[in-house]
Amino acid sequence: MKDVITFKTKGNLKKTWKFLRFISSRLYYSKVEHYAKMGIIALVESTPIDSGKTVDSWTYDIDITSDHTSITFNNDNITVDGTPIVVLIQYGHGTRNGGWVEGYDFVNPAIQPIFDDMADAIWKEVQDA
């Protein structure tokens, strides 16, 4: 005898189909871009300023494929040896005379509220679909 799984449900999938049509239409791209721009603003405002080059070097990339959407924040201000300045500020670094400059976590506190707002907005979109 084969195992058989059965289930019964009430209602319809109207909201599910509406949401799936919305996602497949890529109309949400402008919403993703909105949060990417908000992230850049937050990063610019929280980046420590020395020369100003690091503050001016923030960009973002949006990658949308059939199975995921991602925002990548980039900063192309790098040292002569190729180390991103943001990494040195965020995590700390050694000095030429053997000292240590403690890192300053400015990225996570700046970007976390943006991620939280985006998650809330996406969840609301799913519920309202």
C-alpha cells in the first residue's frame, strides 16, 4: 500500500497569485532601489571623515535574478596595497610603528535600520497582496 498524503483547504489563492504576479513583474525594483539609496545616505552620514574620499566613494549594486534579489554596498577607496579603507575603519588596523588603531563599527548601526524598514515593507507587501 502506498503512502498517500491528502489535505483540504478552504478559500482561494487570490492573494498568493497577486503577490507572485507583482514579484514576477519586477515592479518592486523601484522599491529595492529606494532602500539602496537610503542605505547610501545612511553610510555617507555615518562614515568618519578624514579626507572625505571614503565618504564620497560609496556606491551600490542591485542584483535581481529569478531566485533572489540583493543589494551590495561598495566603497572603492582603497589603500596602495589594495585594502579597502572602510575595512580598516570598521575592524581596526596596525600602524607602521607597531601600534593598533581600534576599529569603529559604523556600518552596522547605519545600515540595520534600513534593513529593518525594508523587511517590514516587504512583509507588509506580502500580507497586502
